[in-house]
Amino acid sequence: MLTAKEILNEINTFINQLPYDRQPASLYEPIRYVLSMGGKRIRPTLMLLAYNLYKEDPQSILMPACALETYHNFTLLHDDLMDNADMRRGMMTAHKKWGANTAILSGDAMLVQAYERMIQVPADKIKPVMDLFNNTSLEICEGQQFDMEFETRTDVTEAEYIEMIRLKTSVLLACALKMGAILADAPQADAENLYQFGEKIGLAFQLQDDYLDVYGDPEVFGKAIGGDILSNKKTYMLINAWNMANAGQKAELEHWITATEFDSKEKIAAVTKLYDEIGIDRLAENKISEYFEESRKYLAAISVEPKRKKELTAFTDAMMKRKK
């Protein structure tokens, strides 16, 4: 079996060698650029690790695995455009570098390339793989739309938020794992358990992101903390703080949410202090642990020897121990 580090090296080498020989080159350069920005390559790594539970040649599915990475980065390109973000992974975003029109068109081409790469699986696997990929792609769009609608709502519930991040983040991790299982001819029950495992890991991962944006070390986190607070983003933290606050705390929270002029450091400090008083830090930590522990039940149910699960277990453990 390959280690997660060896799999990551295989993925990066494969992505770096993908050809871009169509014209005009200006359409494809942003695609190459976005994929060259790095990232953790979590989704293709999970796909190859799941496949490697059953078969010893994970390199044989590098193309569909990198199709998932292509799709994931396509969603980031469009997310950055919708958010008008300046930077991604410490580099200029595609729409800032080439303009919005090129970013939209290159994103469209990137999506087509993701499908071209995904369909390069054995003929008998095309339908189950594409059915899963199509459904996942639509769910991610649905999650993004919910996220956008939440921006103008003040009554978002915790359950609605969890469903939104399940759609926007978790389902692609779940898809990666299930797809690896499908391509490895795993038992259907294992494929479903791997999907549920990925879904719960994804929920824990996104909630951890919310937590780190408030309580992370900026030196380790790689960016300034408090961005969600400054933008009044409807996160697990803010939703629960609003629902659990007493009258005085709610009034102060409302003051900071509605303020149009403020000192950034003062707002972050004040809202963080409210989170501390209400106990949002502990609430989030407990919820993250709950989803992580639940994920382990699905991993335990997979019908392969525990030693074969070692790399997948270690990789997902590392995901949850991250500080950035």
C-alpha cells in the first residue's frame, strides 16, 4: 500500500504534467495557474486512499481523482469571483489577474475538463461514477446558493447551517471516498459507509474552519483571524451566539453586526469576548468532536483489515489536528 505522502506526490506530479495544448492559450493559462497554486489535495488523496483499501494500483485512477481536484478548484475560482476575493493561498485570484470575463470563461472550460477527465474510467464504471459526480456537483451548487441566501437572513438556524455546509463542503469529500470504493469494486455497503465517513469528516472539518477563524493562531493559520466576524458571516459560531445570548449580550452582538463604521480589531475582540462569555468555543469544540467520533463508527464498519485502514485513518486524523 502507498502512504498518503506517496499518494500526494503522485497526484502533484500528475497534475503538473497535465497537457494544455488547445488554443487559445489565454483560455487555459488561468486553469493551469489555479491548479498550480497547490492546496492540500485532500479530495484526490481520499479517493486514492479509499481505492487502496481494496486494490494495490491506486495510480490507475489518477485521472478521475484529478478530475475531482479540477472540479474543486473550478468551484474555488467561481467562489473567489463571487466574493471578489483578492488572494487565494497567498496568490492573486484568477479574476484579479485576468479579469472577471476571462475567469468566468476559463472556469467554464475548467468544468468541462473536469468532466472530460472524470469519464476516463472503465466502461462499466462510467454510469455509477458519473451519477455520483453529477449529483454531488448539483448539491454543491445548492449549498452555495443557501450560503448566499443566508447573507441576508437573521434567522438562520443551526440545522440549516449544518445542511448548508454538508452540501457545500462535505459531499465532495464523501464523493471522493465513495468513488474510490466504486472504482475498486468494493462491496456496496463499504462504499456507503465510506460516503458517510466522508460526510461526517467534512462537517467536522468545516466547523473546525469556523473555529480557527476566531481562535486560530494567525502565524499558524496562515491568515488574519476574525474575517468571519468582520463580514458578519453566518457561521456555527455566530448563529449559536445569537440564539444563546441573554438580552444584554444580544444587544451588544446586534450593535456589532449592524455597525457600518468600526475599528476591525475592536470588533473582533468584542465579538470574541461575547463568544467566550456565551461558551461558543466549547460548544464548537464539542460539536467538532461529535462529528469526528461519529465518522469513526463508519470507518470501523468497513470490511477490510484494520491495518489496511491505517493510512486513511492517519490522514483524516491529521486533517482534524490541523491549526490552519
